Amino acid sequence: MDKSKKNPIIEKELEIQKFWQDNRIFEKTLEATKDGELYSFYDGPPFATGTPHYGHLVASIMKDVVPRYQTMNGRYVQRRWGWDCHGLPIENIVEQELGLKSRKDIEKIGIEKFNQKSRESVLKFADEWKKTIPRLGRWVDMENDYKTMEPWYMESIWWVFKELWDKKLIYEGHKAMHICPHCETTLANFEVTQGYKDISDLSVTVKFEIRNPKSESLDLPEKTYVLAWTTTPWTLIGNVALAVGKDIDYVLVSCHCEERNDSEATKQSRGKNSNDFFILAKDLVEKFFVAGDYEIMKEFKGKELVGRKYQPLFDYYQDEKLDNQDNLYIIVDADFVSTADGTGVVHIAPAFGEEDMMLGQEKNLPMIQHIDESGRFKPEVKDFAGLEVKPRENPQATDKKVLKFLSDKVFASEQYEHSYPHCWRCDTPLLNYATSSWFVKVTTIKKDLIKNNQEINWVPAHLKDGRFGKWLEEAKDWAISRSRFWGAPLPVWQSDDGDVICVGSTKELEELSGVKVEDLHKDVVDKIEITKNGKTYHRIPEVLDCWFESGSMPYAQFHYPFENEEVFKKSFPAEFIAEGVDQTRGWFYTLLVLSTALFDQPAFKNVIANGIILAGDGNKMSKRLKNYPEPEIIMEKYGADALRYYLLSSPVMTAENLNFSEAGVKESYQKVIMLINNILKFYKLYQDESADTTSQELTEQENVLDQWLLSKLNLMISETTDAMENYNLPKAVRPIQEFIDEFSTWWLRRSRDRFKSDDAYDKADALKVFNHILYVLSRVMAPFTPFVAEYIYQEIGGQYESVHLEQWPTAGKVDQGLLDRMEQVRKIVEQGLAIRAEQGIKVRQPLNRLKVESEKLKGFSEELINLIKDELNVKEVELINQGELEFDIRLTDGLKAEGMVRELIRTINAMRKKQSLTISDNIKISWQSDGDIVISVLTDDNFLSEIKNSTLCRELVQTEVSDEAVKVNDEEIKFKIEKV
């Protein structure tokens, strides 16, 4: 884009943005509606850890359109901005800035210093947000914002926690959870779902040798191995059992081949000796053995293997004093074992995986936890001590080392493509790890969550019982504690004997401790001790999940219940919220969990979930790959209104993904923004600035085009209003483009001559309709494309300071019969133009007759039939009983002359435009031609009068002209145009 050539539409947007700011128009809309019905809107707080991207802009547009619409309907809509200030996003940035590699590094420099740096880094990109959001045209109060790190906000979070505590909905538990080894903290189950990626891992089938194979129940030969399959070789060190399906058919296989290697194509290496025997599910034998290389020696049910012991793969924990030592390295049965993949035998490591842990509890198995929370092998794992089990830069590296160490026990290995969870903040592969955490008992209130969800209006509707409803049905208890530093501390103090005190406010902590409390962050409150009944209590080390903080925003943004009680009660639940569809497992979910737990009702009544914007090629947008144009570049080229309209009319507004297209923005720019600007320019050429048209109600219109356009306008208002009331933004905005197109291509084009005519009454009537349409249209467009709506309103002399202080228009009468008849007229015209084009006859060439089936024009007024005549340039429309549309294409001399008149008018007006002449410029035309038809036309007084009127020509003179000749209907003519 050549920045030296300023786009007037973009310049106008910037002028209007400044006008709004200088004149505090947003504040005036609030003042004007302060006595109206409260319409409560919650704005989910974003992190200011990066600049706004298209995902933020989509949500911001939704959050702007609905409040603007509600404001124009007289409702009072406060729009308070919030900042998400805590959590791993901030910590990761600070770690990079300070060159810290691990949790130990943070503890080494001191939590106080780390938190102070976090506090300073929170709003690093706030200025970029404060620039981009207003440029987008969004109105939101960014000065009176709330920050989740403010002590008063954090105090309300403590109140929420204490309320749940008192309701017995908080507990500390030991569960298999996903941890991020880099962040060294657990993730909630809904966080885990946000970071799945398709990766290639190593899968391995391992040989577990049966101890004491001789048995009365199932006599097995020496060197009998059970084959078990896993995609996490690093967990084999924590193996304590093998699981079989008790009713699955298993076989004992004798291998007749020497040790062999399969082809590269299979990517497998199988160790088989002729004196080895293998146990696996019968249905999976052919997956591991080639026909002719093996013999099935025995067949039996899985239950016959239960209780058998086997040799461990590693000896690190054989001499350890583990609980339930008798059940170590034993075969058990489990319901989840199947023959869908693997060998039909599952390796069990209760420290790593929910199913394994539950089975361990059921079967009283010991637990071997051989890695720490940083994802490294513990010291007792002497051959691998200190190694990361899942290095971010090479997730297979440690698995390969483990397999190399186990080479004589590896039966088969191969690459395995699967979806694996990664940390949604730092992109590190997660580990499923048995650890302790503090939980909200979501399962206890699950029925209430499902019930309250039914009260919410979801857009799109399928999310209610689909994505969100199914998520609620499977909801697990919510792990809310994080072993981190920069967050709201869990308000729990514990004594050495395990007694606990939950604190619900700053005042309560001050009364219990005798210490004045001004900040509630970890580096402050961890120093505060509570002494009670002879015991000393210290705060537990964890901080709260930042989702708990954002889920608490309906209460914390008002510092409820410590102040603003009436304000909160009036605003809860919110009438409307909006975010991306991924928040069905994030903010939407946590809002509902906390509101249900606290008040047994949803926190919001209406919600729009947008889809994800992808790059044009369907891949994720990537700054590194530069596979998409930055938002500010798009707004520099096409303006904010064009971007808004493109996104609003797209499927992204109904939770579908959108491959971003600059061409799509350009199309919105051309077909909506530029087109309405061109319509406005035409209006300004002829407007009567002395007429107070916007304040007058239109009386019954005589002109059929005016009647039709007003019906179209009312239909658009009705459709847009209905869609907005149902929060369907694409359905609301699309009629606007359709109306603008018909306004321009039909009404305005058909009405042009009225503005130039000598009929003062008809001209005034057309202008009054024109002004009224623009006035109403500017109000309809205001929530969606606020800049161009303001521009139209100001240019036509709106009665208020801004269109955004206007009321939403009410739809009037729609004459559906007239709309149907006009639609039929346009169809006939479209068909007629196609026939003309097919036969090579220009529209400017008049024809005598058009034959039309009478049934198609039954009950049509003369005005409508005249429209067909004018559009298709025929003298007569003849109604016939039946038959196809047909022209009489015979051309008389008179018809040829009329055709020449139209061509001359077109040619002269094109020359006027080329010379930059306006409608206020009259001209003199000198001409020279030898063409018979040209001469006959330009010397005929009747034709001369029409040509002069249509070209604003005062005088036509036949004389010698030196200019180059042009061809008009195959006859040459020279023109010289002079301004007079």
C-alpha cells in the first residue's frame, strides 16, 4: 500500500474516532440512558502479554455490537474493561526476561523479587490494546478498568473460596493429573483439552518374564513372556502390574524363528528366539507374528493369568519398603482392557494415569513415583537420574535411551502417531502424574450445572446440549491449586498437626493474625502467621488457578460482598457475554461452576461463542510464519468498518472456523463501505440543505419505486431487529448489504432522472425519500459499522450530536405484494437483458415490442410495466396468453435515431467526466460528422432538446473540429467540449 496516497474513507474513520473521543460521545450515550433499564454485560479479562490478534478482535466486535444495539434501544449498558493479571503467561514472560530456567531459579532469586517483576510486566502491551480496541470502533471503559491483581479484587476471590469451603465443596486430594514439568504445576482438565497436538511418539511392546511358570491351573514353559504395549516407555520404570481382560481369549505362542529384523517399511524390530514363548490376546497374534513362524500352544481366558507374578524390568524399587509389597509385579484383571490395539495386555503404573491409579486403588497395588514434578527421573533411578522424561525440544530422546537400556526385553517398537496434550501456556509436553491438589467438588453440583445450563440462550444453539452440555455431563472435580508464585494465594492456613483455617477476607486475616494487611500476594501473606488455641498456622504454599479468578469476575469486579452490593445484585446474572468457542471449557465453564456453587443459577443469560480465525491456508495463524496480514495493516487499507462487516457476516460468529481472507475484507469494503459512500456522494450533489427532512415523517408516496424502497427498508429493519433480539449477528448484518445493493442498483439508478428533472415536486419527493432512507439506514448500521454510520448521519444533518445518541428505528408497514411484484419485474428485466446480450443488441438501442406472458404481469400497475419498458428500452409490452419472453428486433430509422441519441448522450457524459466537469458546469459542444444518422439526430430539434438536457449543454454547433473522431453506433463524429 502506498501510504503517500491517503484513502479518504480511512481518513474519515480517524476523524470520527477523534470526534468521539474529543466530544465524549460514548460517555454521553451512558448519560442519556442512565435512567433506562439496566442491561448487564460482562467483559472477560484478556491477558496483556501480547498485542491484540484476530481472535481478540472477533470477540471485541461482538462485545461492541450488542451493547451499541441495546443502548439505542434505551438500555443502560456499562462496559468495563478488565485485565487478567495472574498466572503462567506472566510468569513465563518474567522467566525469559530474567533468564530463569526452573522453579528452583525463581526460589533462588526470591519470590518477592519475582512477583514484583511480574507486577511490572503485567500490562506490558496495555498501550497497544488501548490503541487497537478504539481503532476497531469498540466503545469500552478502559480507564475505570479492573485488574485481577488488585487487593480488593483478590479479596472477593477469597470470599468466593470461603463460600465454597463452607459449603463443603473444597477438598485436598491425591489424583492422577496432568502436570507441566516446565511450570512444575498441575493443570485443570479443561486446560489440558486446550493444548492437544498431533505428534509422533515411540510405542513399544515389552517382554515381561513370568516367575515360576509351572502352575496347577495354567502350566507354562520356562522362558514364557507376557507381551505388553505402551506409548510411554519412560513410565515402564514405574510399572507395578500387568492388566488383562478376564474374559478375553489369550494364547501361548511358540516362535519357530531365530531373532529377526523386519523391513524398514514396518519400522519394527522383533526379538524372537526359538526357545521363547509369548502370551498375548488371540485376536492380535497376526499383528506380531508372521504365518508359519509361530505355533499356538495353548488357549485360555485372561482370568487364568490373574495372580501370576513376573520379573520386573528394572531393579530400582525391588528392595524399597513400598506399601502393598505383596502385590508388586503381579497380573490383575481390569474392565478397560480390550483388543482394540496393543497386545491385549496393559502395563500398569498407578503414578501415571487416572485409570492406572484407580485400578491400583481397587487392587491394592503399590505406587512407584520415579519422577519429580519437574519431569525428571529421581536419584534412585540411577541409570537415568536427572534426565527429563519428555524434553520439549526432543520428546522421544529419553524414550529411546530407555529402550536402548531394555534392548533384550524389547519385543517390538515403532513410531506411533497420536494426539498428545501440551501446556497451553508454554507448549511443553504434559505428564500424567499422581499428585495432590486442591479441588472444587464439581461432581457434587453436576446436576445443578446441567439444570442451570438449560436456562442459558446459547448462540449457536447446538452448543447448549452439544459441546458445552456434553462437557458438563462428563465434568470432573476442578483442580484449582497451582504450585506457582504469581497468583491469588489459597486462603488456607495449616498447623503442624494438620488443622486448617480458611480465611475469607482481609479483615478476618488481620483479626486472626494481628497484622495489618495491604497486599494479598504470596510473597506478603506467606509471612503472616496465625496463632489460635496454642497452635501456629502457616499458609499452604499454593496459589489459585487463574481461571478461578476470571470465573469470579462477576463478584470481584464490584468487590462484592464487601461493597457495591446493590450494584452487583442488579447486574447479576449478566444479560450477555461473548468469547471464543474454546471458552466452553474455560471462562464460560468456570463462570457457571462458581455461580451454581454460590447461588444455584447461571452467571449469564445469553452467550455468543465465536469460532477460530485461521490463516488463509487453513493453518493456525503464526507470527513466525507470517501467514496472515496484521490487523492494523488491514485497517490501514480498508478501515475498521470493512473488517467489522467481513467478520460479522462470516460463519466465525456462529462458532465455526474461518480461513481469513483479505479478499473478503476488500469485498466488504467495496460492496458495503464504498458503495454507501458513493450513494451519499450522489445525495450530496442534489440535497436541499435548507430542508429539515430527518425530522419529518414521510407521507404516503406516489412513486412506485419510493413505495417499494420504503417497504424494503422496513423489511430490513424488521429482519435485523429480530436477528439482534436472538443474538444472531450474521443474520442481523447481512440484510444491510442486500439493502444497500438494491438501494443503489435499482432505486437510485432508476431515480437518477428525477433529480435532474424539471418536475420540482417529484424531485423534492425523491430527495425527501432519499434523505429518509439514509437517516434510517445510518441508525441501522450504527452498531455494526459505527464509523460510516456516523459519517452518513453527520452529512445529512442528523438532529443529534451523534447517530449513536439516536434510537433504534421501528419497522413500519411492509407491502409484501408490492415487493413480490417488483421482484417479478426485476426477473423479467434480467431475462430480457440476457436475451438482448445473446442477440447482440445494446440496451441503448430502443426496440418496438416485448412479448410477456400475461399471467406473469397479472394485476401489475402501469408504473411497474413502465419500469420494464424503461429498463429493457422497448416501446410496448405486449401481453400474450403463453410463450417465452420475446423481443421484436426489427429496427426502423426512427428506432435507430433514438438509439443514436442515447449513445451520443453516453459518449458526451463520458467526455465530461474525463474533463472532471461537475453537474454545476454547463458546456458548449462543437461537432463534425459525415454520418447520416448522427446528422439527422443533431439537427432535429426534438432530439437536440433531450441531448442538451441530459448533458447540461447550452449550445450544440456544427463546425469543423480538429479533435480525434470517436465511433458512435458505427458512425464517426468529432466532439469539442468547452465549459461555459
